[in-house]
Amino acid sequence: MRLFLGMVATSLLSLSSVGNVAHAETKVEIKGVHLCCGACEKGVVTALKGLDGVSQVSDRKQKTVTLTATNDQAAQTAIDALAAAGYHGDIASSTLSIKKETNVPTGKVKSLALTNLHNCCKSCGNAIQGAVKSVAGVSGNTVKPKEADFEVTGDFNAAEVVNALNAAGFHVQIKP
């Protein structure tokens, strides 16, 4: 009888361990994200709120957001949510990416209206202005802290402005 009970117990333990096998999860680090303050970090949390199977850890000092998701699809959904909230960074992955802005005018323009980038404080505003001013031909902008919409003026390449903002950790959209 003891042998029989021992076999039953062993079988039950084996079955419970099969049920507890961890599914492969996706972990992705996004580098170069603009995170100058606690409000920037709170914005990341807000952007990902309600996404099932996704957790995040942001590191302001390292300018990184590390996502852990149940799978690649959940991770990509989280990345898309961060971009929609105005955050941008570099991802070392062959399967995951931050989508580039697609309707950027080609060549030089005199004005470019931008929207939807993260801009929670004066430091964000200063970083945005610095990125925009670094582009050759930009002569002005209407960037104000805590405002996600602004205009860039001058005689400049629109793609260079978008690239400069992305490099500074901001995801941006072109206003229609």
C-alpha cells in the first residue's frame, strides 16, 4: 500500500510541476528614452496601464525602459503604446521595433507642425528645443513645457527634425 501511495504522490507532483512550467517571456530594453524626471517615469507607467501580460522597469539615470511581456506580441503592443505616448528609444531586436513616423515630408520645408510627443516639464521642453535647434536651417519653434503640439520654422529638412527628436528620446507625429 505504501508503494502505491508513493507512486500516486510522485505522479501528482510530476503533474503539478508540468502545470507550473514557465512559458517563454519576452524581455526588451529600450535605450535612450527621455526620462528626465519622475513625471516622465509616471508617463511610462500610464502609457502601459491596462496592458495584460506586460510589466516595466524604467531607469532614469540609464535612460532605459525594460519591458517584460508574456510574448513578442504583447511586447510590441507595449512598445507601440510607449510611442503613442511620445517616448522613443533604440531596441536591439530583430522582431520588435518602434515604428518610424511615415508621413514625414521629403526634402526641405519652411514649417513643420508636430504633435504627440512627451513633454511634461521644463526639462522636457528644453531637451525638445535643443534637439530641434540642432538641425541645420531651423530658425524658430513654438515649443512650450507641458504642451505636446508645436511648430518648427526655417528652411530645413523635416526628416532631420524627426530624427533629432527620436535621438533625444521623443517619439513624435506630424500634424495633418
